[in-house]
Amino acid sequence: MKRLTGAAVGLFCLAAPAVAETPVAIVEDVQGKVEGVEFMDYVSPGKIIKLGPSGTLVLGYLKSCWRETITGGVVQVGAEQSAVQLGDVQRVKVPCDANAAQISEREANQSAATTFRTMRSDKQGAAPKKLTTLYGVAPLVEVKGGGTLAIERIDAKGEQFSVPLTGNILVRGKFYDFAKAGKTLTPGGTYLATLGTHRFTFQVDAKATTSPTPIVGRLLRLE
């Protein structure tokens, strides 16, 4: 078995790209013996991950929205899904928005400005088209450094959150998890999130529920 695993790793390494690429997936869960990644790590195409016989890895792909549960074997991360040798993979499509997972600071500030202009000019408060959408009511927000994360609903009055990013409040030191904090947003709501000079808008899908949601469906990055 060790020889087979070594051969599989060798073949994967030959196929792996020589230069690191932009992350394409996030590690949603790790159980048992898994070498090369930890919970909430981002992984790039070509990344090799070795699992023990009973090791389990859950990967959420940011663009393709595939969610993979892999048990045992050797994994090579791909652009949209993984290649798995000597292991079992169960793959399911989940609701997610690639823009939510890969929003840039420039796009975020433009989005906020566009939303304000739209809200100001539309008496009915309609949200702009193609607004970044989350499919869970409890966002997982990737934040930069400390400060205070403020989230305010902008299509209706009265709903706002202010979160000082101090102590052990962050998962892996960089993610604020609304689910862990026991906080939720409103399905169908439009929100403005502010952290320091960073401002971005997003909406929660009207069909979002309080049921557990895959990370890629509720992940919001600002980088």
C-alpha cells in the first residue's frame, strides 16, 4: 500500500504546476490523518494532499461550487475539482457565488458606491443587479487585521452589527464566523460591510435558511 501511495504521489507531483497559483478551494473540514493542510486553509491547483486510510478531507471549490468529501488516498487539487487516487470522493454542487469568494478591494469599493447611488435614486430601495450573493444567513467573513467589523442592512432600517475583532474571536486568526457567534442576517436583505477603509455590499439569498450551510456558500472575502 505504501508503495502504491508513493507511486501515486510521484505521478501527481510530475503533473503539478511549478509555480503557485491563485487559491481555488478552501478546506472546510479535516478528520483523522491528513497531511499537508489544516482546517480553513486555502489550496491552489497542483497541491498534493495525503490522507490516511480513515482520514477525511472536505474541500469547497470557490468558482465551480463543487463540495468534495474525500476519504483516504492521495488528492491533487485541480482548477474546478480534485483528482483522487486510492481513495473515495463524493462530490456535490452547492449554491455559491464566485464573486463573494474572490472580491477585490477595488471591486468592493465600487460595489458600495454603486449601491449607495442606486439606493439614493430608487425610492423603493431596489438593490443593484449582480450584487454579490451569500446563500447562508450566517456569513463567514475573511477580515484583515484588527479594528471593528460593521455590517448594516441598507434596504431596511434597524438591523446592524458592530464586532470588535479582538482576542480569540477570529477563526484561524482571520475569519469572523457569524454562525459561531450565534448571529444571523435576514434572507433577502442587502447589506453594507465596513472594516476600516474597506466597504463592500452583498445580499443574502431570499431562500437562505438557518440550516448549516457549506462554507463556500457563505464565505465573503475582502483582499
